[in-house]
Amino acid sequence: MTSFDRLFIGGAWQPSSGGDIITVRSPHDGRVVGTAPAATTADIDAAVAAAHTSFDEGEWPRLDPSDRAAAVERLAAIYTERMSEMAALITDENGSPITFSQLGQVGAPLMMLLGFPPLVGAFPWEETRTGVAGEFTVRREPVGVVGAITAWNVPQILIVAKLVPALLAGCTVVVKPSPEAPLDGLLLAQFIEEAGFPPGVVSIVPGGAAAGEYLVDHPDVDKVSFTGSTPVGRRIAARCGERLKRVSLELGGKSAAIVLDDADLDLTMKGLRFVSFVNNGQACAAQTRVLASRARYDDVVDALATTTRDMPVGDPHDAATEIGPLVSERQWERVQGYIALGEEEGAKAVVGGGGRPDGLGGGWYARPTVFAGVDNTMRVAREEIFGPVVVVIPYDDVDDAVRIANDSDFGLAGSVWTADVGAGRAIARRVRAGTYGVNQYGPDPMSPFGGFKASGIGREWGEEGLADYVELKSIQG
């Protein structure tokens, strides 16, 4: 069991001002896997005060960017040594299959930790331009105190994608991890302490919705970076708008995978097996709408159903498992509700359906489900389910496929599967989504990530992620 009795406030371990404890239970069997203090508003005040003082009076924002990069490189070295520990802890917390925890849950954050520091040398921190009245200087300065609020599904990816570019920009950061996944955030705090960041630069304070709202509203927080559901993102955007506070949002998705008639179905199913059901379907970029032509619709449905039946479901710590449990009872009930809704709407579950898989009654396991006979107007085709549920929608021709892909409130991700890569890239340019794959889906951790429409505002990862944490200043004379 991994337990913490203190919060990481301003670079030091401090007891919470309250007595509430977050108890984390394994979604596989319900056993307690760890505990952590729940941050109170007073704890948030202390963390923000430390960040504010460090930003106004401390050395961090005034260091040469190369020195900040060196600190992140020290953190990367520690992270490398303790990756296995972090991966196992995330699997304990949220039920992510251990192979994905090792590859994605900690592999992608490490790539960011290694990939971000080299960007600072080429980043245009200060440049001279010539205007109509002569030369002027453009500076890029840190935005200030950042409040980073993250979700539970890929917790380290979300924290690192906000924390590292903000730190490199010279910001100070208060991270509020989800109460479903507080442990990995506090383990990261141990790494940060060992890496030797100055006092006040980083705080990690797990808590619930009230703590998050308080952080958003705090007058000394200059920017909020949030990853989570679109409804919560709308509320955060409204609150930040009232205060003219900078905000970036990485929200939900209902991404479409377009299968063209010339696609090799065996290769396509190998890809969809991962990109449609990744992390037990609990991924904002999961390709949960599969679009197939009417001519090959039955073939695609049969192939996807066969692939889905073949996916091992079970203990997430078993290396053979491809689909583990959902994170919580609440999430399980949500997914069960959508499966029932799909059947009420007239869709047919060709594999899966409601209930738990046989022999897995002790955890929050849902049956991987493929719905056929789906129209894009159905709620199961329009709303984010966040579980192992995929719908197959027919299209008439390529133009119709693009229309259906774009007929969504979301625009986070997508993919196209075809023997003609050129044709696939042409479709990629037509679909309104922030990230897109041709015969694959898996954006590079150093490429910009984010969405169109209700999938968010702004971009994370790569140079664009770094640029999201600076303000522009023009100096004449």
C-alpha cells in the first residue's frame, strides 16, 4: 500500500489543515491501495501564496532558461529510475492495464521530460523586429502562477504536459490532481523534491471539486490549465472569463475512425484494437466511432466484433490483460447506462452488452461492447461514454464519411484506414480534429495536442505547449 500523510506545498511536505483523507481502492478487487490527505481551501491558499511569493521574489522566473531546463533534466533522470514504481501505482489507482501503464502512462511523460528541455534553446524568448517606426523588442515572459487541474485517466501524462512547459517558461505551479488518482501525483512530488527545485516553485495538492473551484477562482492564480470533461471545462472557462484569467482546456472527444473500402481489415483491426479501446476506453482521444461504407459495413462489423471478443479482460496487473476495470463504481454505472441507452435507441450489441464479464464480479469490469446499426444522431454516437464501447456507423461515400466525422460537438482526434496514404492524408486535412492519424493513431508527445470545438481551447505538448505559458511584451526604444 502507498500512503501519504502530508501534502507537497511550496516544495515542502506539510500536513493538511483538515482531517479528510482520500482512500484509494483498487478498481480490480476493492482493496485499499493507498491514502492521501485531501487539500482544503486553506491548503490551496498556502500553495498559491508560496507560488506567488516565489514568482514575485524568487529566482526561478529570473533564471536563464537553460538553468530551468537543467532542473527538468534532473527530474527526468529520477523519473527514469522509478518508472516501474510509477507504472504499478497508476495501475493500482485507475485499473489501467500494466502494459499500457508502462508504455503510455509513464513512457509518454518521460518523453516529454526528455523532449521539452531542448526546446528552450531555440525558443524566441526575446527578438528584435523592425516596424514602421523603427526597431522594437518582443519578449516572451512567464504568465505567472499556474493552477493545473488534472483528470484520473492518464494522470502523469496530464500533469507533466502542464507542469514541465510551465516550469520551463518560468512559471510557478500548483497542481491539483484528481481524488481518484492522488497517489501518483504525490509520488511525483518526491521526485521533484529530490531534483532540487527552489522553494515555492511546485505544489501538489490532491482534492475534490471544491478544491479545484477554489484554485480556479483564486485571485493570485494567473492561468488555469484544465484537463477533464467538457461540462466542467465550460464552467471553468466561464469563471476564468469573468476574471479575464488565462485558461487552456483539454476536454472530451468522440473521435471517428474512417475505414475506407481499400483498407486491409486485418491490419485495420490490429490498429483499432488499441486506438478504440485504449486504457479500457477511458481516453478522450479513443476512436469510439468507427465509420464503414455500406458496401463493407457487415465485414467491418464482423471483423471488429471478432477482434473485441479476442481481447483479454481481467486483472490489470497481468501483462496479458488488454482491458481492465473501469476506475470506479460511478464510472461503471455511467457506462452501463449508455449501453442500455444504445439498446433503447435501436442499436444492436454484436458483442458485449450490459453487465460484467463472466468471472469478474469483484471489480468494476464492463463488457467490451460493439454496437452495430448505429445512426450518428443517436446519443451513443454523439456523447462521450468513456468506457469500452464502440459504435459502427455506415457511410455512403468518402464525402459522407467526412461529413459524419465532422458532425460532432467534439473535434479532438481521428484516423483513417486505407491502402492509399495520399488519399488518407487528403481526408485528414478535411476532418476538423486537432490530432489525426493515417493507418494509426498515436500523436507524438512533442507534437501539439488539443482539440477543435467542444474538445477544448489551446494546445499542449511540444513548442506550442511551451508557448501557452508565456505572455508577449513589446518594448519600443
